[in-house]
Amino acid sequence: MRNLVHFTFCLSFAFSAFQAHAGDDSTPNRIRVSQPGAAEAENMRHEVREHISFTYQKIDLESVSATDTGMDQLVLKEDDGVAEFTPPPSDEPTGFKAIRGDDPGFNDFQQVGQGSVAYEWMGAYIDNELQNHVVGYAYVINGGGAPQHWNADGYAQTPEDGNLDMSIYTRSFVASVTKQITSVATVKILDAAGLSIDTYIKDYLPAGWAKGNGVNSLKFRHLLTHSTGWGQLWNTLTEEEQEDWNNGWDGLKYVVSLDAAPGSAYSYKNANTALLRVLIPQIWVQMGGAPYTEVTEGNHDLIYLAYVQNNIFEPAGIYNVACWMQSGEEEALAYSFDHADTGGIEHEIHLGEGCGGHAGLRLSAYELAKYLAYLRHSDEIVTLSQLSLINSQALGWDYADDGKYTKSGGWFSTYTVDLGLNESNGLYIDLPLQLNTTFEYQKESRACVAMLPYNVEASLIINSEYEGGGDISPCGILLDAFNFAAN
């Protein structure tokens, strides 16, 4: 069992700190999560830092290979032509490999597995789908617990915004991918507390919260599988009632006061996993391991971040994860591809605004891939039985079928443009006559994590809408790329 790391949270609005440690802390890690003030937040997106340095066992990637296709050409779908394929020029990520004791290991993978994957072809498929169609993207493909192929292209911040190239180390807003991480954290803390996903949530709701009919019968399982009935209830609410419903503390308090229908058919709703941002701290406080002795509106998201940092990310060597852009980190802005000249925006959620649970975490493609490697190939984050529960019950996954598990995230900011006004405030008249001269476009952040057959994991982040405003599924791209490259 690992030692609880030494950690400190520094907040710009309160000059206070707390510390907790257990066991041998002769070589403690220090976790620092700082929320910037307005002036710092304005300047941080123009700062560029060197790549993060990780000190983990480096794998000789040249000595291991999952497959050798012997192919060096790729047929492109757009022009039906043939292009010579060469590996991308991205910096090599620090190797990481963590194998379970009962895992056959990478060297036996080809003999044990039922197939193999051409990692380069999987990457080439992703590049062909996204290159020159989005402002920036990055991905990492793991095989056997180690990075096998990776690439990044485009801008994290365009020249007008800071001129930062996208890289596999660039952090971006991963939106609902946060739900998958929250689900893992929930399973882990429930097990540590001697509870299960079939434990009722009623004993872990804040004191004083009114509970609607059926809420006393809600289990953690219902939150994790979106079977609370709240998704269906939303559609019956008035506009005024829907305005009171949100994913912050007060909004969740309102949701809990409404009726629930445990065991209802799946109906996706952010409030289900947002509420776990309150329940995880409540359990941690009752266990006696939390940095506070009471969960409040003012500290619940901070306690959530502390638990996830210390028990999910730190075991995988991932540090300083937050929901806002941080000085000293490579951070991506969100763009519209067709209107990149309008600039990027910061997709972030600050403390007190609903950070974590359902959405908000900012991570890089490299960090997501590393998280997946340690989640699947080690017991540093969860045990094998806990992972089996997560996968078999599709806890936190959007898609769980045929040995493939994916979770996508998307965050959208919508803008309206009037193309009908000329410089003299007159209307341009085109034939055929079109009276509606306005249209909407979105600045988007998208992400996906995928756990796939043959010991493959993959992560993908995209920081804009697709060219032409077309709909895009990052998880769909990863699944199609895997199917294209697997044999």
C-alpha cells in the first residue's frame, strides 16, 4: 500500500494551507493546486513552458513491437490517392509501463492476444481525419502499457493568442471525460470505506438537504449508470424549474429535493456524476482521511480535487490537475476552425462553480494515456477486481461492448454571426433571396479516452469544432482507427 502523499493547496482568495501525511514521507511529493487571480489568468495563456519531465522507467521501444505490417503506404480517403507514410516528428514521450503481477506482460502479448494492431496505421487514420480540419489535436496510443505511437498537429493557441503549438503535453478541457475519472474514484473510495456501489447515498448527502420522493432509495450504482430517473424528470420541468437545476452546490441541492426513480432506464444527465463531487468528499471526511472535517459549499470541490489528485493521478505520476488554466502549464484554448480569427477562449471551471465530478478537469493527451495505462496494467489506481466491476457495469463509460470501452467529452460555447450587414449597416441581398442572414458557430473542446482489445489504450484531444461546423466524435475516430489498424 502506498503512502499518502504530502500535499498543499494554495488558494488566491484565502491565505491558508493545510497539510496531511502518513507513513514515511522522507521523499514526499508536493501537490500544489493554485487558482489564479484575474490578472494572472489574463496573462497565463500567453506563457509557454518546457515539456514536463517525468522520471519513470523508460522502455526501449525499438526492442518491442506489437506488429510488423511491412507496409509503408496509406490510401487516403479524400483524394483516393496514395501517400507515403512516415512517423510523425513529435517529441518522444517518456516511457511508462506498469504491468499487473498476473498479466502475461508485453513480451508475451502476440502469443496471448487474439490479434495485433498496427499502431502507425491507427495513428495515420487519426491524422487523416483531423489534420487541417481542426485548429489543433493530439493523441497517444498505448500498447502493452507503454506509448507506441503519438502525434500532435496545429495550434493550442493561434499566433494571435500566444502562438503555442499543440503537443501531446498540452492540457485541454476534457469535459465529460471527467465522468470516467470520477467513476473510478467513486469505486475506489467506496471499497476503501467498506461500502459498495449498492450502498444508498442518503447517508452521505449533506445535512439539511431536503430529499424528494425516491431519493432515499437511490444507490451509488444509479448515479454511476444514469438510472436515477432525473434524466426523464428534466423533460417534465418548467423553464423556471430548469433554471434552478445546475451542477453547482445549490443546483444539486435542488435536484436532490426533486423526485427520483431509482432503476429507471438509462438517461444521461450531468447531475448524476456532479453529485459524486459532493458524495466523495462526504465519504472521505467520514473515513477521517480528508483535509477538512466537514464538507461545505465552499470546500467540497477542493476536497474532491484533493482526493482525485492523491488517489487517482498521483499513483500514475500526474500532478497539479485542476479545472482552470494554470500558469506554468501548456494550455490549449478552444476555437472555431472556420472562425479562428475571432480568437480562442478559456474553457475552465473555477472553484465554487462546479469543478469536477461531471466535467472540468484539464489534462493532456499524454496524461490521459498514462492514466489509462496505470488504470489497466497496474494496481496503483484500482485493483483488478475493481476494474472488472467498472468495465462489466459500464461505470463511467459511454460505450462498453465487445471489449471496447470509451468515454467522450465535449464542451461548446455558441456564438451568433450576422453576415447580412455591410459596412454601411445595409443588407447584402443575394439570390435566391435569404432573409435570415445570421448563423451560429461554436468554439469547442473535445476529448476521448478508449480502452480497447489487444491491450491497446488511446487518448485524443481536439480544441476546435470541425471544419464547416460538422459534427465530430473523437471516440468514433478512435474506434474507427482501431478497427482500421487491427488484424
